[in-house]
Amino acid sequence: MTVDLSPRSLDWADVDPARHPFDTASAPQVVRSLGPARRVPVRPDAPHGDPSIHAWGWDEGEPWACAMAQALVEHYGRWTVGWRWAHDEGDYNGGPVGNWCSPRTSITTPEETLDRVVAALCEWRGWLESLAGWFEPYPLDLADIEDQRILWERAARNLILQVTDRTGCGSGWYGHCRQVLAWYLCRWGVAPDLAGELVDEAIGGRFASWTGPDPRLVEDVAERLALSLRPDDGARPAAGPVPDHLERWLAVRRTVPWQDAPGGGSGPVTPRRDGAAQYIRGFDGALDPARERGLLAALELLRADAARGAALDFELLRSWQRHVLDTPRLPPFRTLPAFAKQGRERYGIGPDTRARFEACLAESAQDPDRPLPVTARGARVYLDICFFHPFDDGNARSAFLALLFVLAREGIALDDVSLLRRITFRADEPRDAMTLTRYIDTHLRTTRRASASAHS
């Protein structure tokens, strides 16, 4: 079975050395026993900069490296995919491995190549074991985090410096730094999605390629992370009764003047370019290849569903979400309360939550007796998914796809979707709903004008 070979998507459960035994001494024998070891491709006899080397690297070297990575995963486990995460502009950009770069430079003779694979695999494993060793002296007790703030700041500062030293602060080094900090939080009980969110907010896009972080910036990131875990503003809800923000949203939903939303013009519209797909592919380098492929597959599926006039319900959502999450099983409706915005919003769960959600989804279709602009119906279903939070993971992506489906069902696609992403709405703020309708309207009217101009 083919698996995701990108190390960027690994979480701590995937790589924790305590869960995945490995014998360094037997690694050379194991690598040479795998199928790809018997068919190392022959490198062309040409200078390094020759175009034929580049073409060979993609056509023969890359498939072989992927086959070797797949074979290692099947033997040891998915943690092994990091053996190709080279420094600087190697296979995956900004990684901690120095014994491998890319197929066109690292594949030479069969013996040398296999030696490099072994060395890179052992180097990656050694790095994971080092990280585990650095995590243990700094335990996080999420029930007593306030008294541990200095300890956490010290841990975060140390981990950032370890990553900068290991990667050399080359191209894209900050991606692995983000990952390591999230791994540390996961090690001590923070959910992976929330860990990533906390780290992203603390870093705030301030790390850059080819540049080591200023000591003051390292201190600030560490402090922000520590503060994000405080009980009154952190990874877990504060003590005492926590409001149910799903109920707050449903109350707000009834008061929003949806009929006053801007209409975005009338009739279908064909954009000059596929704004949704373009946005997914150009997500500022934030998406690993597997996540990008999953979103694009879900986008293609939802458009086919819209073309056949499918009704929007939970079963349809989960058919897209299977691609979003890259899972063989249809993801279930959540069974526990959910949290978002660093724990500041809590979405309750009850025996009728799914039924209420299905009823809201059904309202995304046009009601002849109570017609609403498509901007209102698209915005409403987007927010319904955000605040019902039906899945354990990927709800923002699900909401985005559902909005696109509502538009597509009426023959509408957009040439830009940037206002519909990287935005945060509050469950208890009525004005946010109308703001989202205006964002949709802006993109829709711009697309209509550009389309009309192109055909005039």
C-alpha cells in the first residue's frame, strides 16, 4: 500500500522512538535486502550541471528514491520517511539530514548510494532520539501549566536553537522548527491540530529562510508559546463552566439578516482561472504534497457532486473529508466536545447534534418560498461547519469545500478565494456572518467583471 512519503506530515506518534524499535547495527543489511537495493539506477556520465542529469533525476532517480522510502516504511514504519529530509534545497527543503541531498546528486554507484541511504536513515533516527531526550527533562503538566511557564520557555528556546543548529537555517528550515515544537507539545498531551495552531500563532511567520532568528525573537516565540498554554487563554478550557459556543452560534444564526446579504449578481459564472485550485497549490508553501493532493481530489469530487445536483448532507461532506484527511475510512461525526481558538470556543455534543447539523446543511439549497442570495447560503453553511465542528480534524477545510459546493451547484466558480481563507470568525458575533457574505460577494462580482471583460 502506498503511503504519504512526506516527512512534513509526520506527528509525534509517527516518530516517537519509544514506539518504534530500530537497530542501527542491522540497518545496512536491512537496506540491502530491500527490493530497490537490487535496482539502483545508473547515473548518466555527464557533468553535474548538464540538463540530462536534471532530467534523469526526475525520470529515474526520484521514482527509485520513492520506492526505497516506501520499502523502508513497509519494513520499519512511517517514521523512516525523514531520511530524505535534507538540508537547504534538498528533497523536502530545510530538513535535519546531511547524508542525503537529492537523487540527482546522491545517487552515484550502487554501493555508495546504499551507503548514503543507510547513513541518512541512521542520522534521521539519531535526530529523533535526540529530540526525545530533550523533551523528557521538560515535562508539561497541563493541569499546572502556570507554575511551569519558565520551564516551558526554556524548553522552547532550547528546541528552536537545536533545530537552527541542525538545519543550518537554510531554505525552509522553519517548517521543521514548527514541527519539532508541535511534537514537544504533543509529547505532553496537547492534540496535534491544536499544537500546530499554537506554534503557528507564536511564530507568526517571523522565521525566514537562510536567516537565523535573532535571540530576542527566539525569546519572544518561547514566551508566546508559554502564555498560550495558560489556563485562561491556552490549550485547555478554563476551570468552571465553559459556554457552549455551538449553542451561541445557533442563537446568532437565527438573528442574522441573511436576506440582506449582497447578491453577487445573477446566473452562473465561469472564471478566467480556477481560483480555488490555484489557491490550494500556492498556499505559500504551507501544504505538504499529500495534503495538497487531498484537497484537490476533494475539490474535483465536490464539483462532480454539484454537477449531478447532489444534496448537501453529512454523508457528502465525509466523502470529501476522506480525501482531505487522506484516510481509507469515512471519518465519523465527532463524539466528544470540540475546542478551537486555543480553547476559547467549545462546541458541545448531544444526542441530537448530528440531526441539527443535517437540518442546517439542508438549508444550503435554495428555498423557493424563502429565497436567499447564494452569498448568504454559502456563508451560513461555512459557519455551520465551523461551529458544529463535525470532524475531529480538518473542519476549516471542510467548511471551505462546502462553500465552494454551494456556489458550484449554481454554476459559479471564482477566480480568487483568498478572502475566504486565513480568516477567523467568532461563534457569538453576529456581524461576522455578514462580513463573510460580503467577502463572497467581492470575489463573485470581481470574477463576473473579469469574465465579462474577457468575453467582450
